[in-house]
Amino acid sequence: MIQHFPVLAVMLLFLGAFCVEIFGSNNAGIRNTIAMLAATIALVLIYALIKPVMIDGEIISYWMGNWAPVSGYAIGIGYEVDALSLFFALLVVTTFWLSGVYSMSYMAKDHHLGHYYTLYLMLSGSVLGLVMTGDIFNMFVMIEIMTFASVALTAFRNENEGTLEAGFKYLVIGSMGSSFTLTGIALIYGQCHTLNMAQISAQLCTGMTPTTIMAFALIVAGFGVKSYIVPFHTPAADAYMVAPTSVSMIFSGMVNKAGVYGMIRVLYIIFRAMDKSSVQMLVVIFGAVTMFIGVTMALAQHDFKRLLAFHSISQIGYVITAIGLGTALGITGGLFHAMNHTLFKGLLFLTAGAVLYATGTTNLDKLGGLSKKMPKTCICFLIGAFSISGLPPFNGFVSKWLVYQATYTKAVETGNFVYAIVTVVALIVSVMTLASFIKVTQAVFFGQLPAELKKTQEVPASMLVPMYLMSALCVLCGIFYPIVNKYLLHPATEATLNVTNYIDKMMGDGYAAMMGAQNIEVAPVQFSYWNPIVWLILFVIIFVAAFLVITGSKSSRGQVLNPGVKYDPKYATFFSGEEELFSQVGGSDLFWGFKTDWKGYYKVLEGLHSGIVTDYAGWTVMATAIITVCMFIFMR
Amino acid sequence: MILVNYIASIILIVLGLYTVCTKKNLIKVVLGLGIVDYGVNMLIVSLGFNDGGTAPIYQMSDLLNGVAPSFFVDPVPQALTLTSIVIGACVDAMALSLVIMIYRKYKSINADDVRRLHG
């Protein structure tokens, strides 16, 4: 009975997508009922799997049409749900269900809502299928459906500024990524003559050939595109900004998590490449660069949603860094951060959507003083902002702490200096995240209320309820982290590090042992963040880093202005623009000092984010080439 | 299993990527994506090909009686290619329709003009 649940959930969502288009394109009641019914049943079916998979440790497998393997060869398409798949599936169902509830009133004023719900259900179904399938080509098909639905939803409000452009960029970069993945899959098929992930994993126990190394590099690059690590991140910033907010939440909550899931599946289970320290280093460096560039770009933004988009990229950097470490602690931290990112970034996007719904703009320079008009939204926003900045009782603190601890432990264990630098970068990025959320809070909710926003009202209840739920989850996951660890993170970590169960369930007992795969015992992760000595060491690190940054830079602080330099009134006083007595302290001006100090850096970055699609495609190809060359050097 | 097919498909993929990265005309960018797809499709379908192979219709006894595995052409890559062709056609159609709408809105299909979202 229970083995049918995963495939039923996926099928129901796709069936719902067609039914919405056929029966509900003119009738709002039928449309909403079908969409929410499909989403709710899928939610219940996936939650019902928690007990057997997470607690009893079963792995659920399902062969389409009962085409089970014949004499050690998998022929049919299989679904396989282990703890890792279920962990991501839970994130996916939670996200799309809450997004569905939210879009009931958020999207109510739009036209062609039949298309909206069709695409919404197809996107949900494809991501759910992607995280639960056991067949690598089926995974590719799901990626493609996901890309299509994402592009169409990005360009859904196509009369708005920039939507078409963002959709086009997303399509070009996304389908380049899919083509890389498909090439990799073709090469793997040529080598192993199977498409089943468990069987590929078992066959690659004997070692890598040049063909499989090439395939590995291409598939990693393909999933890098889907999880938007840095050279591939540009379409994400545009798409998250212009898509309807309920869709932005889906994007950051589950579409890029699908990329992260693919990375974990490919790195740890299919190719089992993470025992090589050079591969670990490559992934960690990509992650560290992602989080740093993401957060610095976020500080320079003037649009609420674009700022959140760059934060999304930056937080994915944390996840990639942590899973790149290859230790149980790192994987636990990475998975926990992925989960928390889904919760708090979803919450923040929902509040941004509420602001857009109530005021009609997300431009930070035009907003202000909304805390009196929208107090409930403001409180939800503050909870989300505290969580993402990693303040103690909230969930972001625990997972970020695990990431610091994992990178630092790795540095101590391996004696490699780079990991220590990554720890410091992670800390600095966290500080900058807090800084940019202070800027948003000031620009949107505090400060003076512009005259044209006097009539703003709080959003309706069906938009507030998802926000409350998300806020509650943020707080609960932060306080009751041992329970989360015991029932969700530990089984998922164990599933990541142990391939034999995964292979045996699909291919029959003893298959993995025959091919030479071995089991690893994973001890439960100890949460030791209350250890005062660790705290102290980290504070010393932060202090020294801050001291070096402040004293080491040849800043112009305290120097007399060169009379030859043109006087720029924008940077003259802390509160720029004092022409009017009660002028709003614009959020954009809060960190002008930082931005002027880093003028050169920002000039380069803004030049790179040129907005020209061919430039972005060039980056994608370049990064793929770099990954391929590195893999050939490392894995030979 | 033919070397020239592999070389040709790699050339197609590289040409397609070159087109996407260097041509400023959005329609040419879409064509580049198409060429990458064709290259990948050719690679996949070549993987299953056997020179002189027949259709994969056989009985289990044929295999057990020692008929060489290269006797027939592998059908799986052909199924994959069909799926991939369908997906590729959809990508092209959707991208071109976006280009049409971009032209209506921006009055240009030069990539240098279509950059209102940047920085």
C-alpha cells in the first residue's frame, strides 16, 4: 500500500494540472478547489511516509508497470524514496501547499488564472518527481518540465516591466544546463548501459573512466545551473524579482532545493566522489564564492525582491559549502540550512508579496513606515529577518552555527588553511546579511511613511495564515532542533553517506556488496554550540578579522578631502539629502560608507551583471569548462 | 559506435554553444540552443547503434544460444532521443514566442538592448 504513495502524489499533481485547465479555466471556484485538493492530497501522501522512512528506516521503491530488474539489470523506471529524498520531498510539499494557500488571494486580481494553476501544479509535480525518482533520465525529464513551468511562471505577468526578459534569460541558461545534464546522462548510459541510479552507483564502484569523469563534470555543472551557484546565478536574481511573489517563494523554497538535492545525489550517491579531498575543496570554494558574491550584491540592491533573490543565492552558498565538506557534521548542517532557508526565505518572500499587494511597489526608495499600517506583516518579516541573519533563538542560528562548526572542524582535522578562511567568510557573510536586513527593515517598515502610502491596509487573512505558519516553523525549528535532528536530519545524513541500502533496495539484496560498495556507520551529530570555549575562539577570530579589516585597509578615514576632488553631496553627510527637514533616511543610504569603500569591487561586479544574455551564457560555458578541467585533474 | 558521429556531435555542441555566447541577435541565440540539442541527440542515438544490427526483436533463447549482443540495435537511446527531440522542440517554440513578445515590448531583439534588469 505505502509504496504507491510517492508515485500517486506526483501523478495527482499532474492530473490536477490538466483538470484545472479543462474544467476550471472559467470558474474560479472549481479551479481553486481542484488545485488545492491536488496539493493537499499530495501533502498528506508525502507526510504519511515520515513514519516508515524516517523513523523505521525503510526505503520505499516502486517500479512503474512492475518492470522489476531482470538478472541484475534494471529495465523499468523506478521510484525510490530514501530518507534524503523524503527530506527534500517534505520541503517541496510544504512549500507548494503554503504557496497555493497564499496565491488564492494574492493572485485573485490577475487574469488567466487557469494557466497559472496549471503551471503551478506542473511545477510542483515535476520538483516532487525529481526528488523521488530513481531513474536518471526521468530526473532529466522532470528538470525540463520544471524549467518550462518556471519560465512560464516567471513571465506570467507579462505586461510588467522585465518579466519577458527575465523569462528569456532563465530559459537560455536553464536549457543550457539541461543540455549539459543530458550529455552527461548519455555518456553514463554509454558506459554503464543502464539509467537506474542505484545500478549506475554500483557499477561505478570499480572506478572512474575518462568517460564517466566527463559525465560527472557535466552533470555537476547541470545541477549547478539548477541550484544557481555563482557563475550560474544571474537568471535567478532576475526571475525571483519579477515573478509573482507566490512563485518566487516556490523558486527559492523548492526549485533551487531541487538543484541542491541533485548535487547531493550526484556527488555522494551516484558517483561517490566526495571521498577525494580535491573535489571537496572545489565544491567548498564554489560555495564560499557563492555566499560572498550573493550577499555583497544584495547590499547594493534597491528592490525588495531582488535583494531577497541575491540573499537566496548567498544562502545556497552556505548549503553547498556545508555539503562539500564530506563530513556527517557538514551534511547535517547543510541539510538543516537548506530546510531553514526554505522556511525563512519563503516567509520573507511572502512578506515582500504582502507589501507589494498592499502598496503596489517593492522599490525600497519609495516605501517606508509600514510597521504602523501592517503590524502583523512587520512582525512576520522581523522573525524572518532574524532567522536569516542567524540571531540566537531562531532556526538560522543553529544551522549557521553547524556550518561554522563543520568548516572549522574540517580545518582542524585536515590542517588545511582554506577551510579556516571559509569559516571566517561564512561569519562575515552572516554579518553582512544582518546589515542588509537592517537596511530593508529601515527602508520598508520603519522610518517615515510616504504621503502616497497613507491608505495602506493590512493584507487579507488567507495571506497572513501562511506567514504565521512559516514564522511558527522558524521559531520551533530553532528551539526544538534536537527533535528535528533526530527525526529528519540524522536519517537523511545517514542515507547520504550510505549507498549500500539504496542500491540493495533497488537491485536486490547483496547486489551492492557484490559490486564492492561498503556501509559506513554514521554517529549522530552532537550539537555543541553551547560550548563556551568554541564561542570564545570564534569571537576571537571575528575580532581579529574585524581588526585586520579596519586597520589593514588604507582607507581615507580622517583625511582632509582633496580639494581637487569633485564634491558629491550624496556622500557628504550620513543622512544624505538634507534639503528637506523630515527627509526619509532611505534604506539605500544606510551603508553608503561601506559601498564607497568598496567602490572598485562594486564597479567590477556591476559590470559583470550586465544583463546581456550572451554574457551570462558565456559565464555558464566558462564555469562548466572550469569544472570539467578540475575534475579531470582531480579524479584521474 | 561510429567515431565520425561522435566527432560530429561534439562539433555541433561546440558550435551551438559558440553561437549562444557570441551572437547578439536573440533569434540566433535560440538557434544556437537548437544546435546544441541536435548535437546531444546525435550523440545519444549513436551510442546505441551497431553496424549491421537488426531491430531489437528477439527471444530469450536467441540470447542464450550465444547470439552476440551487438546483433541488434539498442532501443533505449532511440526512446531517449525521441523524448529529447520533443523537449528540444518545446524549448525552441517557447523561446521564439518569448522573443516575439520581447520584440513587441522593446522594439529590438538585440541582446545589448534587452537589459533592463541588471546590476
